[in-house]
Amino acid sequence: MGGKNEHFTALALAAGRAYMRGIQTGSGGNLSCRGPGDNTMTVKASGGSFAEVSAAGESLVVTDLYGKPLPGESGKPTREFVLHGLLYRLLPELGGIMHCHSPWSIAWAFDHDFLPALTLHVQLKFGCDIPVVNVLSPMVREEDAPLVEAAVKNNPRPPAFILRAHGVVALGKNVVEAEHNAELVEETAQIALLRDFSERLSNRR
């Protein structure tokens, strides 16, 4: 699964791109990668910004898959450690997760149960619709695990899902791919909302 420094570099790249692209602002959102080792994960520290994640390991914490920091680690892991650990346990091939509060995706998910694969590009890349998971909490809790589990088990290789009123959870073979998937979900949600707006305008004429 790669070494610690390799993971720090990938996490810094993904976090920086997400921040630059505006799919996560301020100190919200979190991301992770599996390892080092199959039963650990490197996650964003609680309270830090994506802009502060560095290849030197700043704003990152290595934990087990239940969010307990490994010996020698400093900092507090993201409060979304339940979500990240659950997904790594459910999906052995999963290498990275990007969770961001991207506005177009959140806006779409208020009133829909899935985001359709509208464009030829998303059909090529994903080949499936993106489910909306009805977890109405600022973070995924242990009691919400069955909802998340159902979302990923309904698609054997899910690229992403959207937490209602909360944000995108994008998955990948590594964290950079997960970030790219989050961007594609956000782009698709923007197109879906603009299409709906255009159709409403046309119907008023």
C-alpha cells in the first residue's frame, strides 16, 4: 500500500487540488488513504484546513481502522473516522477517500435520492448513478453504518455517494483518484441543476 511519505505526498496533492478547485473551503472536509499497512489509515487531522495538509505530514494522523492513533502519532483524527474506517473495512480494494462539502452536490441532494449519470463523460468514467444517503447528522455515526453499507453494497465498485445536506464521499484506488471522482460528481451535479433550471425557464414561456 506504499510507505508513509508516499501517502503524505498523495494526500497533500489531493487536498491541495480540492482546495484550489473550491470543492472544499475553510476547515471543513476530510480525506484519507489506506495504510501504511492494510489495517491502518492516514487521515486529515481534526480542525485543520485542506490548505494545511503537507507532504511533510502536517495536519495528518495515522490511526487504526477504528480511529485510534498509532503510538507516536500526535494530533486528533477527523471526527469522520467512523466513515473512513467503515469504508476501508467494507471495501478491501479501496485505497483513498475524499469527503468534501461541495455546494452543487449538496444542493442537488436536498431534493433527490440519486444524481443521474447525465453526461457522456460521467457515463464513461462511472457507468452508474450516484446514490444519496440519508444520514442527517454532521458526521457519520456508528448507528448510520447500515445506510452507508447499503449504498456501497448496491454497487460493487462505487465511485462515490452523497450524504444528504452534507457532501460528497468519493472513493478511489488511491486518494488522488478519489479527489478526481469528487470533482466529477460536483461537475455532474452542477450540470443537473443548470439543466433543471433551463427546463423550468422553457416551461414558463
